[in-house]
Amino acid sequence: MRPMPILKPIRERLLLGPGPSNAPASVLEAMSRPLLGHLDPEFLALVDRVKEGLRTVFSTANPMTLPLSATGSAGMEAAIVNLIEPGDRIVVGVNGVFGGRMAEVARRAGAEVTTVEARWGTALDPQAMAEAIRRVTPRVVSFVHAETSTGVCQPVDDIARSAREAGALVVLDCVTSLAGRPVELDAWGIDAAYSGTQKCLSCSPGLSPVSFSERALERVKTRTRPVQSWYLDLSLLASYFAGAKRVYHHTAPISAIYGLAAGLDRVLEEGLPARFARHTAAGRRLVAGLEPLGFEPLVAETDRLPMLTSVRLPARLRERGEANVRARLLDEFDIEVGGGLGPLAGEIWRIGLMGENARPEVVDRLLEALRKVLA
């Protein structure tokens, strides 16, 4: 008797949640190419080209810019555990799930954590952050550029400037913003940043683009004790990702890096300004189309992300059960949207228009499905 296959046919969904997004054919084709060894010269040359592409989208000259072999949450952990030792002080801006996660990672690394809170759906107050930085004199200041749980885009300049003036290192979460909205690490004075490949880069989950400044690397060199994570220790990762002679650290996810290379090619061919404009136009089209259906934006226009739109739900949808309506969209129309998290669970939807999905025809397909579901 033949065994039942483990991998069965998979329906193609339109992924309009907070991630992953749909990958283009070029990325999927690249991931199907023959494997190479992780120390094969041809593969290492590809890694170097990927690093250069990542420097372009991060707008940085940082040599230590690389595709970490893990998801964005590991990128967050790498940024914090490399720069923090037990007893160090850190100020964390928290206006959603992922700011809160930063604070928890820092606590587990032994840091003395001071949080500056803002209401979910609003941006952090730069003055409140500056006051906390002056009071605490932290080693690190961290916050989220694009808060995926709420759809808020955080202005970076003022907070980063306050941190630098206090001599602190600056960590920035760019998971949802990278390749969909300008990210300017060098101009902003960011010391450590991380992202994910499954959002505006439109690649598969499993890699976290990260970038570390020379100041950050100097901090790693002068630590008094080893980084608590062997796998995420930058001084060890550097032996594999940098230098003329590469030393084994771990087996890199070869196929995922093929896909990232193809995704970066697509980003750079389109051009970052055109890509940012496309995301902005798609986000505006979505909000305009949802308002006649009774959806209201959670976030004020000045602070709203174009690639991740959070909307309050109309009463008629809540009465049906918002999870039931999302299930209908998935089952009947093959469209995925995301629900709210934390205090916003059951109150909002999070609709992602990331990378390949930031297009007018995608917005129109969702709106047409919603009209039918709500009729």
C-alpha cells in the first residue's frame, strides 16, 4: 500500500495579512535552483552580492550588513543581545506588540529596562523619549520604525538624535518598512537594524536582513563577557559573512538566499523611489475604498503606514464575528487578512499591501470580495 503523500497540492492565496506576502515567480524559480554547499565559492560570491543589495535598501555603508539565517524576531534578538550586557540600561519605545517584545528580549538579556509607552495606534512622543534618555543615560535606545501590530510609522530623526547626544547606541526595527518605505540608517545615525524577508521584499520567511554600524561592532569587541547567544554572536557570524577566508559557523539556508537575491534584483530594477510611491498609492487606494464600507482607519494619516493598514471594523461585521468574516474571505475568495493583536484583538483588521501586493488590482480584488461578503 502506497503511503499518503505528506505534501499535497496547496491552494494559492492572496496574502494580505501582516506577512508573509506573495512572492513573484522570479523568487520562487530562484528557490528551486540546484543547491550549493554553504562554503562553495560560487555561493559565497552570491552572499556578497546579497550583502551589497541589502546595503542599498538599508541606505548604509555598513560592511556588517548580512542576511541572518533566522526570522525577523531573531534579528531583533541579535541586535539587542550583542549590544547589551547584564546590568546595562536600555530605553525602549513601546506603542505595540513589537516594542513590547524588544523590552522583553532586553530583560531576558539582563538589562535594566525603561519603557516609554504610547497608546496603540499612535506614534511615540519624541520629547518623552528624550526625557527618558536624559534621565536614564542608557547604553542602548531601541524602538520600532513600522509597528506591525498597529500600522504606525514612527518618525526616527528626533529620537535617534537624542540617543546619540546621550552617547547611546540606537536599535531600529525595520521589519515591515524595509523596501516599502525609506529606511536611511546612515542619515539617521542607526547602529543596529533588522528586518524580515517576507514582507516588502516579497521573499519567503526565514531570513532577517541585519546591519550593524562600526560603533556597534566596537561595542561587541569591548564586551566584558561573551554574547549570551552563541548562534547570534556577531563576532562569530563575522567569520562566515566577512573577510577573505570564510570559516564555518552554521549551514546557511541556501535556497532562501537564492530567493532573497532574486527579490533584491526585482527591488533594485524597479528602483526604490518608484517602489515607495507604489506602496503609498496602494495604501491610499485601500483606505479610500474601505471607508464607504464602514471601515475607519485606526491611525492618523500623518503616522499611517502605506503597506500595513489597520482599520476599525463596522458594526455589521463585528456582529457577524470578525473571525468568521475573515474565514469566509479565506475559504471563498482565497484572501487572507490579519486580525488585531493585544488590546486591539477583535477591534481591528490589519491589511497588508506589501511588495508584490502593493498594486491597484490587488486592492480592487479585496474590495470586491468584501462587498460580496458584507452584502
